[in-house]
Amino acid sequence: MRGTGDVRMDSSKRDGSRPRRLAPDANFYELYDESEVLDIASSLDLYRTIPLQYGYFGGGAQHWSDYVQRMADQDLPNTLVRTQQLLDINFAFLQELIAPHGRINIVDIGPGDCSPVKGLLARLQEEELLGRYIALDTSRAMREIAAKNIHTWFGGAIGFEGHRIDMTRESFRHVIRSQAVVGEQHRINVALLLGGTLYNFREPEAVLTKIRQSLSPGDLLVHVVKIDSPRTRQFFDFNTVAEMNAPLSRDHRLVLESLGISPDLYDLENGYDPADRRRYIRVRLRESVELFFTTGVGDRVVSLAVGEPIHLWHYWHHDQLQVREQLVRGGFYPLLLCEYPDHDYLLCICRVEAGREASSQSIGPAFT
């Protein structure tokens, strides 16, 4: 039966050597569909990881939107403010690139609540350059928040196209080719990777390859990232890990709690690993557990041993040269790299060129 929660089928008889048996609660199967359940189970089984995007389902999406709003209200530099400033500073260059094509399509990958792109959309609309605005996110709740914001800010002047796309597994080529524009055969697509989205993925190079395969020669990629420096190593926002005296923020707790993994079963760890230049949040199990998933293709059991980590969040740190090399290997040709004067944030504008394909080489190992 689905949704039994922490079944602890033999917890009263456990002698300490047997794993605790757990099952997801009803909320888990309401939040995630069959493919997402299988992905979570596989990620735990193969990589001891809960993919970050699943924390933005349900109430997790609103939690993220509230966090972004707090950044907007701060009179301090942060990821949101610096992203908006870098887009504004480099708008003239972007405008020069897109001018020969008339209107363009914006493809926003992981848009959040759309706050980072609000100013860019307004300027494109004012200059009569914006065609379609396409937002790609796995979370329906996040897409709904984004759509509401676009309507609130722009009314009907800018349409919102929200699509469920998992960039770790899917191309979005069919989405941007789904509507032919008569008389505008040369319209190009500008894909956005803002706020460091790329470096939250377990394998950033694989995501870049999916993006490259989805775009066509002449299309552009705009990437904003918090880069590695002594300053960013010293100051890094862990997304309010200690909010409300809780050991983990709401979005990091969501899947753990739905799986029946309660705080008494783990110790929290967060920090910076200089070996692979990765910032992380993870939990380490205090006892062995067995997770029982119910799917349409049968039950699946994932066994996790005492002392094993479960990765909840990470961020790969790269300096400017490494970011550029990674983009080139991903099949993109950098046209502009602009660091903010404090050297904490970098904007890259790249073009897809015919004959340039992604390389199999990568910077930084995927963690296991």
C-alpha cells in the first residue's frame, strides 16, 4: 500500500544490527509522479543523492520564492542583485547580437520565481525584441509562482509558457520548435542559466550538453555564476540552513521528511571540500535504513548503511578560466565574459556555432 509513512515494520524487535525499514508517506506520492519517484530512488541508490530540484515541489516552491524576496529587500550584494546588475550592464552588447534577428525567444532554465529576469524582460519588451518567454522547470508549483509573477508584473504584454523539463535527462528542442513563426525564420533563442543554477547539478557538463543539443547555430546562452575567490570561500549563503532553529531549511527537509528519515536518524554536515572545490549540505546516517518505494513497475528497496552521507545540496566553485573552459567543452563559443568589480560574480554570453560539439572531457569529478 502506498503512503504508509515510517512503517518501521519490525522496529519493536530491532536489535541494533538490523536496518530500520522506512517507506515514503502519502505526501511523497502526491508530490511526485512515477518517473520522479524512480529518479529519486535511483539517485539515492546510485549516488546517495536527493536531486535538489525535488525540494522545490509543493510548499518548497513558496519557500524559495520567499527567500528570493528577502534577497530583493536586502540593501546588500547577493546572487539576485548581482545577476540583475550584470544583465543590465551588458544589455547593450546582447542587444547588438540579437538586433539582426528581430524578435527573440527567451528560454529560462530553472527560472525560480522569475525575479532575476524581470528587468531583462521589461527592456526586451520595451525595445519590441521579445517573442516568446519560455520557462523550464520540473516543479509545477514553481512554474505556477513564476506564471503569476509574470502576469502581475506585465499583465498580458508578456505571455508565459511554462514547461516541465528535467535538464539532467531531457532536451527542450521540441519546446522551442513547437510554434513556427511565419515570416520570422531567423528568430533566435536566448537560453538563460542564471543564479548559478548550473553548479547545483551533480554533472554540470551533462546539462550543458543537453542545452547545446536543444539549441541551433546562432542561438545564445547567457550564464551568470558566483565564481571562486577567497572572498566567496569566506562568505557563502547556505539558503538559511538554520531558519527557525531547524537543522535544515524547508526545501532541504522536504524529501527527507517525506521518506520518513527523521532528524534522529542523521547528523547534519555542511562546508567546503577543497579537493573538488565543492560547497555542500548533506546528512550522515546514524543507523542503517531500508527505503521501500512502491512504483507501477514493482517495489524497489534502497539500502543505506550507517555512516553513509545523503547529499542534499552542493555548489561547484570555478574561477573565470574554468568557467570559460567548461562552456567551450560544452559546445559554446564565449563572446563576452564580464566580472562584477568585486570579482564575486561572472556573466558569460556564448553563441552556438555550427560544427562545435560538446567534448567528453570535464572539470571536476561527479561526487559519489
